[in-house]
Amino acid sequence: MNKTQRYIFLSLLTAAALILSIIEGMIPLPYIAPGAKLGLSNIVILSAVVIFGFKDAFLVVVMRSILLMLIATNPITFIYSVSSGIVSTIVMSLSCKYLNNYLSLIGISVLGAMA
């Protein structure tokens, strides 16, 4: 895969994560914890971790958070979004690297959601 194709695929992953984040914000959840969400965009982030690795998945998380702040939310939500996305990406990347023999992708996604 050449550089242009990789950037196009990363931009499509960013757009998919952004769309899932916007849809997730529209889903009414009972208030278990303030600001808690389902984490639907973690599906896209996990795909980026598996296909491209940590650096590109980190780029997708940061770009999704910036675009989500510009489109739908306020700057305070951006801080929560980018920090939780970075921690989730780190946990999923490490578990994909070291726990791949013991956990499936669903287990790795659950670890990322818990983070």
C-alpha cells in the first residue's frame, strides 16, 4: 500500500469514527456516570490498531476528537474525548501486541472500553 492509499484509508477511518461518535451522542443512556458513552468509535480505532499500528491509530483518535469538537461539542468535552481515546488506544495497542494469543478482538475491545 503506497502513501496516498494509506492516507485515504486513514481519512476514511477517521470519518467513520466521527460518524459513530456523533450517532453515539444521540443515543439516550440512563445516567450511570456523567459523560459515559458506549464507545462505538472504539471499533474503528481497534481496526486501525490491527491494520496500521499504534501511530496511525493515535492519529485517527486525535483527528476524530478535534473534528468532533469543531462539529458537535465544546472544548471541555474535547479534553475528555482526547484523553480517553489516547488511553484506550494505548491499552488496545498493548493488549493487541502482548495478549493476542490469549484474547480475541472482542476481548481487546472490552479492555479498551474499560480503559
